[in-house]
Amino acid sequence: MSGQRWLLYALGGGMGHLTRAVALGRAARRRGHRVELVTNSPFAPGLALENELGEGNVHRLGAELDKHAVRESIERLLDRVRPEVLVVDTFPRGLGGELAPLLPGMKARKVLVHRDLHPDYVERFGLARFVDTFDRLLVPGEPAPFAHHPRAVSTPPWLLLDAGELLDVPTARMKLGVPAGQDTVPVVAVLACGRPEEVDESAVLAERLQRTHGMRAFVRLLSPSAPPRLWPALSVMRGIDVLVGAGGYNTVQEARATGTPLVAIARPRLYDRQALRLRDSERISTLDEALERVRELLRSGATSCPERPVPAYVNGTHEAVRLIEE
């Protein structure tokens, strides 16, 4: 198929919508499509998204914009880009309802990336009628309210990198700042992402882990908004022995795809239900519980080694692109 103009709508806080959109955009570019992305993630200004999607193809809206300003920005962007394919992540009516009056009259092929949503949100805004305006629903590897819609198709989970793009263990550990000659010392990575208070809490946890008596491990705080900005964290996952974070889509799917033990707090969200995404063995509720769970995992013998096999996961973005092209 000849290249088409795609616009990826990834509005919403945190990194979830943005990461899924970039993952899909990378796969679409490989197929020859021109991909543009619009996001209002507060983390977007610090990320080199143009390295993945090309110069001039990333549109960062201020996270502080009100609904009226967001709608005006989206209308101007749609008028300029005139996409042949519009991909909307999670919110079928737009984050603040700004897409609702625009979608019915659009000539573009409309695709909804449909993941789990809180039932209260689905009912309150009558999402069923907005879902019907989309030509295709893509369900990226987890249950979703409209997964049985006649135009819905499930794919494997979406990841930003294919398995062969991950750094090998020695290189990943070097990027994580592990000194040479410390090959058997495990690495604990704490992801600091989400609301400001959650980022602060993650920093406190990382410091407590580092100071925990008897814990022989390198503890690294990974944040898209602070140095060393190892984004995406997936790139160095083969060098991580225990991952500590929340129950967001990308954190969970990346940990499972790479076989990385996960310790996670289910953060409260208006739309997302993180507790349902986490397994009992992964879920904790307090910092003290996180410390103990990490200690247990390290005592069980988790260590990195250069012979650690390359993960063999399937990246659902490639199937998603083919489904959109159909």
C-alpha cells in the first residue's frame, strides 16, 4: 500500500497514551506512511520524539490548556494535516469531548485504540454511540468494554521496541550506570512516572531501597522527566532484574514481554483500572511492602548475566498497522 497520512491522537496525562502512539507510529513509518502525533503529556517536552517520528511530525500541546483551547488546536491540526487515517487512543469522544462533533463528518479512516476503561466512565458519557463512529477498533492485548464489537479486532500487546531492538545485557547495564566488573550484582529499577506526587514517591522509594541494610543491588531511578532520561525504559530492560513501578499498560506489558519481575502499586485513575491489570504476585500497596517484596525477589536469586536470552515476544503494533491498512 502506498504511504498515507496518519494522525495519531494521544491526549492524556502520563506516558501510556504517548508510548502506545509512538509504538504504532514507528511501525507505520516502516510501512511507508507519514505519521504525525499530537500529545499533551507533561513528559513529552523532554523526550526526543522526533527521533522516532521525524522532524515536524510531533505536536506538543500544553498540558495546562483548557477544553476550548484543546478543541481549537485539534481543529487547526486536522485542517492542516488532512489525515487519511486518524488513530485515537483510548477516548472515543476525545479526552474532553472535543472529537465528538468532528468525527461524524470526517472522511479519514477512523481507528480507535481500545483498552480497558472504567465502567463508570463508559456509562456516564455513553461511549457506545461514539464507538460506532469508528471504522475499526483495535484491542491491544487486554480485555476492553467493546472488545466484542463487530469492528473490533484484538492484537498482541503493543510495545515501543521489537525484541531484536533491545540492548544486550552488558550494554544495558552500562547505560544504567553499573560499574564494570559488577556482573553479578542485580539491578533494581524504579520507574518514576505519573502524577507529580507519584514521581516524588518513587524517588523516595528508590532512596530507601538504596539505603536498605543488607540489600546488595544497584538501584536506579528511571524517569522520562529527569536525567539520565533512559527512554524508553524498555531499551534497557534486559539489564534490569527487578522492576518497580505502577500498573499502567506499558509498564506491565513491557515487564511481562521481557520476563522481568515486577513490583507495582495500582495507582488510582479516572479511566484506567490498574489493579485489574496486575497479578497478585506483582501487586503491592505501600512502600514498606515494596521494600519487602524486592528483598524477597533478590533473595530468590535474580541476577543479570550476559547469557540471558533475548526475549521472544511478538509486538502487536505490526499486526495493528496491517489491520488499519486493510
